[in-house]
Amino acid sequence: MSTAADPTTDPRAQARPTGTDTADSAAGSGPADRRSRYLAWLLAAAIAAAALNLRPVVTSLGPLLDKVRADLGMNATVAGLLTAVPALCFAVFGVAAPALARRVGPIAVVTAGMGAITLGVFARSFAGGTAVFLLLTAVALAGVAVSNVLLPVVIKRYFPQRVGPMIGLYSMSLSVGTSLAAAITVPVTSALGGDWRFGLGVWGLLGVVALVLCLVTLFLRRDRGGATGRAAQGAAVKLPIMRSRTAWALAVFFGLQSTSAYATMGWLPKIYQDAGVSEGTSGVLLALVMAVSVPASFVLPNLAARRGDQRLFVVLLGGCGILGYLGLAFAAGTVSWLWAALVGLSMCAFPLALTMIGLRARTSGGVAQLSAFAQSLGYLISIPGPILVGTIYQATGSWYLPLGFLAVLLVPQMLVGMRAARARHIEDEAPAAEVPAAA
């Protein structure tokens, strides 16, 4: 797999993306071409395995939270804090990802992220107190944060002609990891004797697989004799991203869709149970929401990447969410699967946002800055939403206003999403004098 330098011409020109589309570069049949193909498949497998690890840290904890609280003596306030910690860690640690990638390369940082996830997940299962448990959870979430930001960068750099399919693979793997951890953590814990420590710690095995694949990928790429670190990756172009309207629109879009997603994952079973649906069935319906997003997360980025403009998808997904939330408000106990499916489709705004991040910058350096900005600010925006939904429910005693709030929130999501979905690059939104040439 050869490494191409970042463009040295005016960034306003259509630059050739940094890195090489490894699959396309392996068109020949010689040993070097076969090696390049193998490395491309290995990198794709590493990306998929890494994505599988980005949510079990969070979604495996929810079903076992009562047991964890009882064993560690965790009070309700601290337990509530755990719902906000993921988004906060994603925002804080995600900011550092581009600088780290410039120093050692994005694959190396993702590899370190997998190491942090594996260590945090394994170690917290041995925690003897609340403070240690929270600290080790934060270690794992720091690994998730940098990987969240940099996996789209790895895709843009090494698969520039296949951004849609690779974002689809990434998004689908992330959705599988999310739903798998939510669905089987309790049965696995029961099978292992009912101890929550085993139920949480077993997900570290998934981290080991991803860590090994990332380490092998990193070793084989460096073993090819090319330069590494900053020289190999190309010096990043420092963009005035704070002045980009597209970047701000993407950040707000990302934040609003995250608000809906976290509120849905946190409150949907309770919504159904209050409508007379059994606990078991409400869990199945939550799994349906997540399951719907698995195939859609693969197909949607492919379709979106083929279009220069993604506004149609922004509107369609927002419309599905509005219908789903209104259905839950007025008829949650009737055709319950339909509302779950519609809400599940609306949550595919997440892979759409990732796809737009990959398409809105010309180079992988630009994608790194855009990804860090949009995700970090977006996750900060999402923190109050689920808390506000719970507050409104507690104050009113019904789900009409909370679900109405989520439905109304989709209107600004669609408006800023249509701005972010326009076919343009963030490099085009700054005066030429303020966009330095890439090194």
C-alpha cells in the first residue's frame, strides 16, 4: 500500500486525497499488488472490529446498573452521572485526537484507543469502589472518543474512493456492537454465574480482537519500509474551521441527532411499559430500534455518498422520527413495532452525519479537524437532552410533552442538516489567504 503526500497546490482546487485507496491500487496481479490487497482487507477488518467496540462500554452497563450500584454502594446521583459521562468524555477527549494523529498517525492512535478500551473494560470489572469504577470507565471512554473521531479519518485517507461503503461498514459494525451488548449482556451474565463483574468484563475480549488486528495492521504497514508518523501521513492543513458554516451546521446536526438517540435508548422501554407493554416486550422493541439501524447503517452511507447533496436523506430520516415519536405519544401500545421501526430509521442520522463528515473536507487532515469539531461540540450539545426529557416526564407524569419535545427537536435538526448536506467543502468557505497550503 503506497502512501501519497497531501496536496501541495491551492486547497481550493480539487485535491487528490491523502493516502491511497488500497483496494483500487491493487489492480494488478503481482506479489506487491496481492500484498496491497491483503493489507486493504486487513485494514477493513481492523476498522470493523474497532467499530464493534465503540458502544459496548456503555450499552453493556445499563442492564447491569442495579447490580453494580448495589455491590459498589453507588448512590442514585452518581448512577445518574454515568448517563452523562459518555457524551462528556467523547467531547473532551475527542478534541485531542487530530493532534495525536498528526504526531503518530491515525492508525496508531486508534490502536492505542483499542488498548484503552480493552484495559478499561477488563480493569473496571475488578473495581472495589465507585471512584475506581468511574475512573476506569473514563479510561475506556477516552479510547472510544479518539477512535470515534479518527476512524472516519482512516477511511478517508486509505479508502478515498470508497468512503460510502467503508463508512457503511463502520456504521453497521458500530450498530451491531451496540445492539449485541444491549441484547445479550444479561443472558451472558446469567450463564457466567450472575456476577456483574464477569458480565461487564467479558466485553474486553472483543477489545482484544480489535487490538490484535490494529497492531498487526500497524506493524505490517510500517514493515513495508515507508516513513511513519507525521511525514508519512502528510502535514495537516490547519483550517479556520470555526469560521465554516458547514462545520457548525454539522456539529449542531450531530448534537441534535445524538440527543434523540440517547433519549430514545434511555427512555424507550419505560415509554412502552407505561403504555401497558410488558417489560420483556419493551426490551424486544428497544432491540428492534437498534436492529433496524444495522442494515440501514450499511446501505445509507453508500446511497448518500453517491449524491453530491444529502438533503433528501436528512428530510426523510427527520420525517420518520417525527412520525415515530408522535405514534409513541398517542398510541405506543398499538402497532408498537411500527413506531420502533420509524424511530430506528430516524436514528440512522448518525451514519449519515459520519458520511457527511467524510465528504465535507477534501483531505484526511481536513476530515480529522472537522470530525473532532463536529463530534466534540455535538456530544456537548447532546448532554442536556435526555436529562430534560426525564425532567419533563417527572413534572407532567405523562409522555406527551417529552415525546412532543423530541418530535419538535427534529425540525431544527432537519434545518441545520440541510445546510450541512449541501455539496461543498469546508476549505471553500474560508478566504484563500486563510487556507494554508498543505505541506
